[in-house]
Amino acid sequence: MLLVSEYPHNLTIVPGSLALTCGVLMATDTTISREHFLLPWTVQEREDPVLVFERGEGVYFFDHEGKRYLDLLAQIFNCNLGHGNRHVIEAIHRQAEKACCVSPSVLTKERAEMAQALVDKTPGDLNTCFFVNSGSEADDQAFIIARMVTGRKKIMSKYRSYHGTTYGTLGVGGDPRRMAVDPGPPGTVRFFGPYCYRCDFGMTYPDCQLHCIDALERQLELENPATVAAIVVEPVTGAAGGFPLPDGYLTRLRDICDRYGILLIADEVITGFGRTGAWFGVDHEKVVPDIMVLAKGLTSGYVPMGAVVVRDHIADYFESRMLPIGSTYAAHPLACAAAQACIEEYERQNLIPHAKRMGEVLFKKLRELAEHHPRVGDVRGKGLLACLELVQGKDDPRPLVPANTDSPIPMQLRRRLWEEGLFALARASLLMLAPPLIIEEEHINEAVEKLDKVLDWVDQLSP
Ligand SMILES: Cc1ncc(COP(=O)(O)O)c(C=O)c1O
């Protein structure tokens, strides 16, 4: 296996894996091409053929040749309401007719109403919102706010975490994607979070009694807690590993933050809005973070939007002091319309308990599937956020793709999924699923039946 920097970018494809029947576009196609695009998170030439999205409908979408895909990723963990939700589309239309372009420093009735609807859902005294345009921006601004309010410089984050793609967030995230900005930004300190399948401390949950949080406290003492502005965690890590925080972890973390005057930031960009079977990931433990970071499900991806929601003590800080940040498109009218309509839809369709129920169905079936696929080492996650960790074999739990190496396998796996009409995330040794919350049992059955075939293919890959 080669290191990332050594990897030759012309891939060897496993025979048969690219005999695609789906509507993917070869590089030679002149009508729709990637020629003028830099696609994210990829070596460009590897993306040939490119999947071309034509239109979406509920939990499905169709490519330009009419092939149907079951969207097991809600596009990129965001399309929680599924494709083509009329209530959201019509709300955006209505707002577009009324006002598309409004200065971020004035209020509108819709802005005020949407902020009210949002804080009605966020727990505790998370009562005040600062709007931005993406999850990255929201985390970025949350870090600035935390530094200002505490007068401290350090942000602590987990190894195996992701908090966005800006300079200020990519380097805080702890997975290999930070390579473009490593070792920045200054003041970033990482710690080992809970990874129960491969515990960094060689322990087993729950016998470990959350040894990892004790270790974090010891690290903090050495770091000098008076220099730490905030600790940021995802309640369930998204694409950096799919790890749920084990029961009790967040409560202990809240307690540590309180004792040392450190702000707790919950990055709920993925976990917010029902993804884990509760409105927010922190709700499972009834923990109130000082800052909650939101995006994705906030507008179900229909219009870009992020939000930093802060507790009263932080909002109060800025009553008499300058808040020296803001962006042109903050609280964009179309995004506000989409967010308001999404919150109404989550309620009207009762989607949060539905996601919990469907999550139970999904996990039961994935665990059954894992039993007869030796390459599935771990099935983890929460609600409708599921991660399969692929390994060398049942008796060989080494990752299928070793850390910090490059491999054609994730891309081949993605294409094998497309062949079956499935859309999911394959990254390193992880296969991640996060379908729209409107998914029903019949769709889960379809997904599992097709995944079974894809995992047969994984099982027979040469090591
Ligand atoms: C936990 C988490 N935080 C932040 C981000 C960044 O959000 P965005 O891609 O909207 O900038 C992501 C994106 O996937 C995420 O998963």
C-alpha cells in the first residue's frame, strides 16, 4: 500500500467493477463535462466517469439517462426532507417573489420568525442565532466567538473529526483531510476521542468507565485549562468515522468544561434536525452546549445556510461589545424561507420520531448483514446515521484501507454502489449511510438487499 504522496494517480480498477450500466458520463462526452470544474475532495482525473444528477424525487434521484438511485446519503448528509418537498419549494418561491436581496444588518419579519422557530427547538437557553452560509463558516465563526468571549486562544478537537473546509476549521478537524493546512491554525490541540471499536487506550466499553474522558482531563491539566477557549465535538462524528459518543461522555465533558470555564461547542452540522433520532444529538443526553453549530438539515440543503446558536451568557457578552464578524449573505431571505418551511415539515410529518424508528430498523438489518460479510468489522452510528467499517477479514480486523494510504477501493466501491442504484459515501475503510429522514421500511429493505450484493463484491476483493 502506498502513502498518499506516493500514489500514482492512474488507478488500477478491479476487473468488472466498471462495467457500469448506470448513466455515468465518460470524459469523452461533450455535452456535460467536468472540464471547467475542480471537484471537491478528489484527484480530478479519477472522477471519470462522473455521475450526472438530473432530478430528485423523495428518497430517489435520477441521472441524465434516467437511471434511478436510492439516495442513502441525503446527497451529503443534508437533504433530510428528501428531494422535491413542495412545502419548502413553494416557500422559497413565495419569498423570491417578495424579496431576494436584503442587507444582513436589517431585520425582516421572516428572519425574526425563523430565528424564533429555531430557538424553540434548540435546548436550554440556546436562544440567540448568528446566521452564516455553511457549516464551515458556522464552525469558523463559533471558534472566533469562543476566543473573544473567553479571552483564551486554544480550541480542542478530537482526532478523527471534521469541522469544515475553511483555514480556521480544516486545521481544527482531526482527520487526514487537514493536510492542506497542517499544522495551522495556531491554538489547535487534539485529543483522542472515543473510538470503541479500536480503543486508543486498549480498553473495552463500558468496562473502561469512559477512560478516554479521564485522559482528556489529564491532557487538559498539562495543556493548562486556563488557555483553552473551547472544546468542540460532533455528537456523532460524520464522515471522519461515524462514531457516536458513548452514553455518559457528553455529560462528563459538560462537567469538565464547567469546572475549567471552557466553552463546549456541539458541532451539529450533520447531527442536527433529526439525523440521530432526536432534534439534536445533544438531546440524547440532555446536555446544553454553550454554542451549537448548525447547517445541512437546517434548510435540508435546499438553500445554503449555517447558524451559530449561543446561550444567553454569550449573547449578553455582545450586548455591550462589538461583534466583529458577519457576511453579505447572512440570513439570506431565501435561506430563511427554506429553514422556516423545513422546521414546519419536520413537525408536520413527525419526522424526528420517524427517524428514530427507521434508524432502529436500519441498524437491525445492517447488523444482520454484517454477520455474513467477513469484511464488515463494525456497524456503528445513531438514528439514521450509520457507518460500516470495512476490515481485512473476520479474524483480521486491520482496516481494509490502512490509515494515511491511498487506495482505489473507496472509488471502486462507490461505483459498485452506483451499479446497484445506490448512492452512499465510501471513504477510506468507511461506508456511510445517512438517508433522507422520510425513508420507509420498504426503502431500507431495498437498500439492504442491494448492499448485500455490494458487500459480496467487497468480500472477494484481494487483500
Ligand atoms: C460535522 C461537520 N461540521 C462542519 C461541516 C462543514 O459544513 P459545510 O460543508 O456546510 O461547510 C461538515 C460538513 O460535512 C460536518 O460534517
